[in-house]
Amino acid sequence: MRKDSIRSDIEFRSPVAIAVGAGFKREIASLTAMQNFLKEWPPAARDESYLTALRSCEAARAAEIDLDEARQAFLIFAKKAGIEWTGADPVVVLREAKIRRSRARESRAQNRHVPG
């Protein structure tokens, strides 16, 4: 590989959104940001999808694959790692589930006390 074929940071057409923490979104907007995120990923949690995403970053930087291929590999990693941003706030989702469970219990309790 020739040194002059290495590309500097490249912006994605559209950022990859991932979930970090309780309801917080982080947007990965460039190849460098994606590589940095992957390098910070806990070693114990690194699986095959992680390795594929990391190799894809390196290949995209060397112009061996298209940037969209590297982005897609990162999306697959994010989904398998459970950090894919779904747009749903986990705090709101948990609150709504708790309300539904509470209403279902109340409904069952009322149905038990109806004379029949």
C-alpha cells in the first residue's frame, strides 16, 4: 500500500446515530470518529462484527473499499452491540411500560370484584 493513497478524515453523507447512556444520542459523522469510537469499545465486548467494522474503517481509509461499505459495517456492529439509535427515549419507553402494567393490574383487579 502506498502512503500517498491513505485518505485523511472523510465525512459521511449522513451520520450514524448510536445510543450512549440513558436516552442520549451520539452521531458518528466521519471515518475518524468511527475509528475513535471503535478503539474506545471495551475489549471484552469486541466480537466479529466489531472486528469487521474496524477492518472496514482501515480499508476505507486506504481507499480499498467504499466509505458506504465501512458505514454499513459500523451499522451492523451497532445493531449487534445493542447501541443502534432507534429514536425512542429509553426513559420514556420504560415509563410508558410501567403505566401500561399498572393499568392492566387495575383492570384485572376491577374485573375480579365485579359481581357476576
